[in-house]
Amino acid sequence: MRFSFSGFILSTFLAFQLAGLQAQRIEPFFTDMTKLARIDFKYTIGDDHYENILESSGSGITIFDYNGDGWMDLYMMNGTYIEGISDLGGIKYKDTPDRLYKNNGNGSFTEVSGLAGLDDRNWSMAAGAIDIDNDGDQDLYLLNYGPNRFFRNNGNDTFTDITDRVGLKGPDKLNGFTKWSIGVSYFDYNRDGRLDAFVGNFLAFDPKYVSTETPGMMPHPSEYMGQASMLYEQKSDGSFVDVTKKAGLYYPDSKCMGLTVFDYDEDGDLDIFQANDHQLNFLFRNTGGKFKEVGIASGVAANTKGNPCGSMHGTLGDVDGDGLIDILVTDLEYGAFYKNTGGGVYKDISESSGVAGFLMGKGGWGSELFDYDNDGDLDIVSANGTAEELVLQHPLLLENDGNGHYKNVGPSRAAYFSTKRSGRGVTVWDYDNDGDMDIIFSHVDKQATATLLRNNTGNRNHWVGFTLKGANGPASAIAAKVEITAGGKKQVRINQWTTSYLSNKDPRIHFGLGNHKLVERIEITWSDGKKEIYNNIGGDRYLTIVQGKGIILK
């Protein structure tokens, strides 16, 4: 037998190549890293019996860099025992704190809520992080069932409660019952250069009410009165005043579950999409500091059947690459997917996109539009679970074909997507700073643990990420539009991270670039109307862009 050294080399090379391909095939796209990351959060509903709408609503997740070290930290809201609502046996859950997890930069986290002063003991729903005083660090507004709290970042890894000073506690009651806030969207509504806050409030929860329609189950949301969402205007001294009525936003019986701010009609000012629970959704058009409700006229008030949905929130993104921002709205039936057709008019494509079929009967709560595989289009993740009863459902990961049509790829991407849970909050972040988006879920099931999924293979494609800073603080950066071109392909994002139920995503704007590393063009339309253009920027890194000063390289 003759030995061929060249043949041996070739066969060895092919063997190694085949082994590599096999390794790629068996490596999961996402890995559950919750325990290794030391995220030991467990949600409480105040007792051990799932039986009212407060308990069913779940908890939120907020991603922000609280200590400015460049690694995204995690804040998770919790429920607690409330006398008169919780069963007496739940007193063991009294004073359950919210939890702040510090990112150690090595894949692990340390729980520091007590040290930081963020271990709030109210029933917390959501939290909005923002540099409200323009001092360079992230403050935190906590939205509760009960009094809201605002925490100033002291710049030394601790926070101070300044709620009374800024006037953001909110009323004790709305429509006769405890105020129930579910989130906040910040924006400069009147373009005075100061950041304002629009707080979403849900419904007037009467814990003594027993449904006449379904006495053996928790009452339906439609059986309660609503509560008005509230717009707070920031004054020159840093305090806030309620201008809801003056701005035309006073709807005392609305039942808000999510707020999203962006310039939907591209007329140069910021508008508000309010997702309502079993009511027609609102779209508030900004007419120069006052608002006009145009949801029906714009096509975003109801679903394809003309029915009001149990809408959770509006998630923004250009799903079909036409440069227009679409809105995904999950709900407890099958949701709505509003395609922007231009001119401020939308068409529901939930059925034609395939999304309705996948969400049907799942009970959709939190969702995000994000590019999980960095191929340059927006995919969908959804946390699911039945509301009135504790029925578990499969979470979903839906992949975009590049034209706005979706297929369910979750079971082939992670074992988690083949496991039934009762999900509520979900958001996306790059917790390990490797350029692909990871996912974290919260749950209200009997496990009640969080789930962190690390993205293992998305960074095989190129990517780029941006942090936007306005000229005079965040006011002109919130809801700014960023359009990039890479490899001749255009993508658009909105600098808005309050786009999931009760949750706030990674504040950095993330783009997948496919096999193109160079970004040929970046165009930013700041929310004060000013535009900036940058050319030929290398990818595979995070960049900070300061309005008027350009790209800051660290």
C-alpha cells in the first residue's frame, strides 16, 4: 500500500473541518446561564394562592448600567404581602425586596440592592432608568402598586430617595382605589430641553369585588374601572408638575399596560402609543405640546377583527426593511402587528406575517423585536402564560425571513423554548458585551425563578452598538431615530428601551450586520429635530455618539 502524505494532510484537514461543523450543529444557540450567573431572583405574589389580577400581572425587568463601569446591570421588581389583598398565610412574604444584580464583568452577578439602597418593599411593577439631572449617571424611577419612588444616583454605587423633592410619588388613589402604576416613558414633550415623564396607570383594583360572571375565577379586567395615565412636566428647578389635563391626555377610565414614545408620523415631535387592556389602544399625536387621540384613524386601536385587545405594550421596529417603524402588540389572544404604511397609517399584518398563528392561545405578555442572530433583520421573543388561571405555555422565539414573515425556531435554539412556563416580563441585553443579544425572562409560576439565556453564536455575524447622548443630557436622545447602511442594506432603530411589558431593554442601540463589518453611513435624527451623519465606521464594537461632538472612542 502506498502512503500519500498530501492525502493524509487533506483527509486530516477535512476531518477537523467536519468535526468543527458537527460542533457548530450541536452547540445550542442559547444556554441557560441563570445559576452560573448567580441570579437567584424568585418572584412572590404575596401569598401561595394565584387568585387576583394583581397577583397575575407579574414583575418587570430593567437593564441599566447603575455604576457606569460599561457592564449592564439587572434590576428585577417583586411583589410582597399586602394586608387586605394577600391571604394571611402569605405574611411570610411581607417586605419582600426588589433585587439589584451588579454585573461583575465575568459572566456572574452580585446581588447588591441593600447596599445600593434599592431594596424597595412596595409591590413593584416596573422601573425607568434615566439620567434625570444630567450629572452623568443613571437615576431610577420605581413604579408601584401604591406610592411610586424616585431614586437619585449618588455616583458612588448608592441611591437616595428624592421622591418628595421631585414630586413623582403620584396620587394615593385614582378612581377611588390605590394608584396602580405600570411603567414610565420619558421624553421632552414640549421641546423645552428638559426631560418629562409619562406614567402609565392600570386599573382601579377592588380586592373585595367578586365577579358576577365568573364567581369561581378572578374578575376580568373589563369589570374594573380604569385609572388615568399621568404626564409630569419637569420644571427648571428639577421638580415635576402634573400637566395631564392641560396636555389633553386625561382619560380617567383608561387601563394602560404599556407606553411607547416615538415620532410615528415623522413630523418632528414625539407621540405616544398607549397599549390598553381590553380597551381600544390610544395613539396620541403631538400637535405642539398638546395631544390628540388618533388611534382609530391611524389603524392601531384594534386588531384585525376590529376588537379591542388585552394589549400589553407596543414594541417598535422596522420588520420588513422599508425604513418605517412598525409596532408589535402582544395580548392574551394572538396580538396585533401594525405595519407602518406611511403617512401615519398602519395595517395589522399579524396574520399575514405568521405571528398570529404562533401566538394564538399562548397568552402573550412581554415581547421584544431584536436581531438574535445578527443577520440584519428583527426577530421576536415572547413570554407567554394564561392570565385568569395559572396555565403554563411555551415561550416563543420567532425568526424573521428578512421580509417580515416569521417561523418558530425556539425549540431548535434552546431547551427553554420547549419548556412550558408562565412568563411575564422579558427583555434583551448584551450582558457579556460580546456583541449578540442575550435574553432574560421573569415568571409567575410555582417556580417563579428568572431565566437568563446567553447567546452563544449570534456574534458569528458582525454587529455594531450605539449609546446616544444628547447635547444637553438625554432629552434630545430619547426616541431619536438611527438609520445605518452596511453592505448596501439599510436598517432603522428608535432609541427607545421601554418597549416590553413592565420591562426596559439594554439602552444601547444594537444592529446586526451579517457578513459586513463596515458601516458605510449612520444618520441620526435627534428628537429635537437636528440631524447628524457619519461615514465609514467599523463595526464589532460599542460606540458612544454625543450630539454635536461626534463619536467618542473609549
